[in-house]
Amino acid sequence: MAKITTENYVAEAKKAIKNQVLQEALADLQHRFGRGTAECYRQLPEGPDLRLRAHDIRMKDIENLDVVLETLVANIRKNGGHVYFAEDGQAAVNYCLEVAHKHKVRRVVKGKSMVSEEIGLNDALVEAGIDVSETDLGEYIIQLAGETPSHIIAPAIHKTRSEIGSLFADKLDIPYDDDPSRLTWAARKALREKFLAADMGTSGCNIACAETGHITTLSNEGNIRMSTTMPRIHVAFMGMERVAARLEDHDILLRLLCRGAAAQNMATYVSYIGGPRSAGEVDGPQEFHLVVLDNGRSRILADEEFREMLCCIRCAACLNVCPVYAKIGGHSYGYAYSGPVGAVVTPLLVGINRAADLCQGETLCGACQDICPVNIDIPRMLLALRTKLAEGDSAWGVTPADRKEKLLFQAWSWMIRNRRLYDAAVKLAATGQRLFAQKDDMIGRLPPPVHGWTKGRDIKPLAAESFISRWKKSL
Amino acid sequence: MNTASQEEFIHKIKIALGKPLAESQRNVDFFKSDMSDETRGILERIKNRTPEERKKLLATLIEAAGPINLKVISCEDINSVTAAIADLVRDKDPEWGAKKSVVAWQHPLIENLNLPEALSPQDVTVFFTDVKETESGNLRQHVIDSYIGITAADFCMADSATMVMRTRPGQARSVSLVPSIHVAVIELNQIIADLKELYALLKWDPQESKEGLTNCMTFISGPSKTADIEATMVHGAHGPRQVHVYVITS
């Protein structure tokens, strides 16, 4: 299974902030990518409000997911494809291994897919003795370096050209070079061999079309087309929610996806794949398998508070505008999904307590919703997660993150409902605060149990006399 | 694979949605089979497009093609396309080997270019992805060895400069992918405005909908590219480094 390191969020974030290379790579991210996407939305003939229509389309798909999915798989089977429903990541991986085994697959080329990161497909294939190559340039760099992607669509965003130059010199046995064009062409050459020799290609699915029975894959590089055209077998993985009912819905969804992901009108390559090559066709895979993955999604679907999250089409626009992501990078989030989308999806998939810091690290500024091509209310769900952490929730198996804090707030709530007690407490605090170190008229450190509040910030001391009492005097 | 797991999977979704397990698919209105007035309007518009309107679409296409590094060249007739391709073959060198060969679709428009004859003075072989080649088992190698791949297209969407290709016998998908240079030849009346028109045609036009999307429909908008190293744009990541579209206007 994929490694989950969400518990290390705080420590990793601290490391990331001190990492000069990462900070330089992410500098001005919000202006570079975020602004481009926002401008693209403005130039849509329908304007940025098209996102609201996309939200309605996605919500309707999700609310009828049973019918939409059954239609999709019936049509794919009609086209000659195989479909497998995987309850969890392990089942999905096992199925892929079974297909690989049956066809004596020795070499696999992988088109970029977040679901495959989620289920840890790479490691499982390698363990089975299969040679696996990532083929998206960024993913390939990450694989050579033995790391994990730090951005959904720009996986190697945290690496500099000189790092990549040294990596290629070492792993591909070529002279050191740090020119992005020549490095890209070196990878092009190395990967061409892989594409042509592979027995199996894997891909994800951006957004399937139920009524025609096709998955779609998008890329600018052409690696996914290579992976799904040249090998004998194609295995595609999709989260069970990544399907739209009708072909015409793809008009709005595709346009917004390309703008959200890369501020472009259309990805260089979009493929609708419905099954294996048909009779008489000269190329394309002889077998096509689609793995539909639940892995915790039906639980999200069952909770109306979080159901909306399944509208997500994983474009990564929210990463590009998030002030938190732009500082701490993708690795801090400890799982395949980073940024605002990760801060909601990851806790729901791996456990809310286990990923407690993710939703608390976000700022609630709302930039993620404004840029979301399907207008998902991420801030609302971040708050909902925080509520669960504060109050506990048996349905999600959440224990309150901090019982002391809860007790404190209960005491506070009791006190503020008692006027006299409150006045007395404020007076006492106003006098008592002199005991604590003050600098520049601010309190820099509070005693336990409230010392956490001054860990990262100073707070203003209370006024000597409360507003209410001054008001009363002035009357 | 086994239907039991599908049934359980779908049941779980129904339970999550709070739907009765026995609910029939018929109750859902998305897959209804009558054409909307909007769609009827779109199909009419495509059918009745005047030559002037088509030229306008071509202009839109050329404008959209610029920023994505797609070269769109309009040609009076098929002979000038043949001449242009012969020039291209002369000017460009192979990326992977020394020998120049070209691979092309078995398609009426492409066959009418008479490329084998036009390229023979340059001693360049033209392979066609026809059934004979497939049966001989050499086709894959020809595609790999060729530095230019020549295809037609079903449609070209002007507003995003996107070619749309479906897969058919004789029209290998690898021809637009594996060679270093992709050349596509289309006729003016294959240009449509946008995705909306495409989907309307594929779903509602009697002829187009009969064929459907086929098992592999590909959109191509320009040459392969990447910006994965320090967000620097580089053309020619894995697919073709150059794409040339010749539009026959007569």
C-alpha cells in the first residue's frame, strides 16, 4: 500500500519552509498559475459562472452514481473491455497483478494517475518483479530520484534543473547538462525505448463518459497515448466518482478541466478509450481493463456534508492558488493528494484523526473555491472536519483531538453566560496579566494550559478597564 | 470481472445515496433520447455553413494554432499539399536514424496525394498502414522507423485548434504519435467551431452517431510538450515535436 505520513505534517511543513530549493520553486506560484487560470475563466464565452453549471452537472452525476456507473461499465463491456470493481486499493492492485501474471508481463509503462499513487501500484508491481517506468516527465524524474510527487500535475515542481541534471547524469549515464530542453530530450530518448518494449500500459481516467462507454485521458506530453497505444495490454484505474453521464456534459467539464489544470484551452492530447482495438484495426492494445475503485469513496458519498468533494476532477488548480501549499509544498501533506483538495480528501480516505493537522493547517481564505473549475466549497468542508475534530464523531470514528481544549471551551461557555462571573474574571485577568512577560505592549508567553496560543504569535493584553464599564461611566 | 462484486459495489453506492435497492435505471432522465432545440440548431448551423463562414472558421483555427505551436497551412488544392509535403520531407532530417521513411494512413484523401510517386525522386519510402502491412507484422516497425507520420482527421475544432481522429482499420493511431513529425491533411468543410458542435454531431447526426466515438477517439492540439523542469516549456516530450496541418480550401 501507499505510504501515509500525514502524522508528520507539522514537522514536514517546518522542514519545507526552511528548504531554500523548494521555496524558490514555489515562489510566486499563486501569481504564475493561479492568475493564468482565473484569466482563462474570464475569457470563457459563458464567463467564470460556467463553474457553477459544472458543479450542478457533477453533483447530479454523483447523486445518481449507481445508474451512471452501471451504464458506463455496461457500455465498456459492449465495446469489448473488461471491468473490475475494487473495494479497496489492495483489491485493485491484486487485479492488476493478476492480469500482468496471466499475460506474462515483464515491463510496464505508467501514464500519470493519482489513483495509482493512492493505491501504491508502483511498489506492488516492482515487488512482483516487474520493471515499471513512470512516463510523465515529472513522474519519471521523481521515480529516478526515489521520491514521491509533490504536486498533482507538476510532480517534480520541487526540483531544480541542476538537481535534475545531476540525476540524469547519474541514472541515464549521460554527460551533465542543466538545459531543460536537452534534459527533456534525454528523457524522451530513454522513455521511447521503454514505451516500445513494454507489455502493459497503465493509466488513470480524467472523466469517463457513461452513455458512450469511454474513459478519457489527458496529457500534454503524449506519454499517456504512448502507454495506452503501444503495449499489448491497457489497464486503466478510476476512482468510482470520475464519470459524467452524458457526452455533452464533457463540453463544459473538459474545457474547465484544461483551464483549471494548466490555464490552457485544451490539453495537447485527449483520448476517449472505450475498449481494445476492434477487428481489422492495426494497432492499439489487444486487451483493455478498467478498474473502478471505491477505497473509502462510498463512505464520503454517504455523508451529505462531504459528498460534494466527489465532484472533484483533480485538476490541481486549488494547489496553485493556496497560500499554505505555496509555502509547505506537497510532501508535507503526507499522501497522494496535497493542497486544499488533499486537506479534505486525505482525512476522509485515511482517517480524520490520523490526518488532523491537514485541515487545521489551511487558512480558510477561500481562494481554492474561487479557482475550482467545479466550484467545490472546500472551506466549508475544512470547517466541518475541524468541527468533527473538536467534538468527536462516532460515524467517522473521530475522537476529539484535544479534550483539554474542549473542557476549556465548555468552562468558557459557562462563564460568559454568567455576567458577574465574567466581569470578575476579566478584571482578574487584566490585573493578573502583568505577571506575564510583555514586550512592545504585547504578551509573548502565556502559562499552561493556554501556552499553545502564544507559541506562534503574541497577543494583545486586555485593557485595564472593560468597554462595558467605560460605557456605563460615560452615560 | 465477476458480477457478484459489481452487484455489491453498486449496492453500497445505493445505500450511501439512500436509494431503494430495487430502483430501476429508467427513472433517471439523463439518458433521454430526444434532441433538444439547441442541438437541432447546432446541427442546422453546421449543415448550412457558407463557404465564407468556413473561411472564417479557418481564420479562427489559424489564430488558435499560433500560441500552441501548431502549423496550419491552407492550400488551394491537393497538388499543392503534395508539393508542400515533398518540401517538408526534403527540409527535415530524421530524429532517430539516418534513413528517411514516411508512414501514412490508408485513407482516400491521403492516397490521393500520390506520395509514393512524389517522394520517389528523394528515395523516400512511403509505408501505408493497410491490412497487408498488418498481416505481414511489419507495420509496427515501419511506424517506429518513420520520421514523418501522415494522417487525415475526422474534424478540426477551430476555437482550440484541435484535430479529432477516430480509429478505423487502416488508420493506425500510432501514426500521429510515434514519428517525430505529424502531418495531417484535412478539407475546409471538416473544420467545426468547438466541442459543442463535435459532441452534437457525434451524438445526433445520423451518420456520425452510427459510427460513434469508436474505441479510441483522439484529440490533438499541437505538438507534444512539457513544462515539468522548472516550468520551462519544451516541445517534443514523447509525441511529435512538430505538427503541420494542411487545409485544402478548394
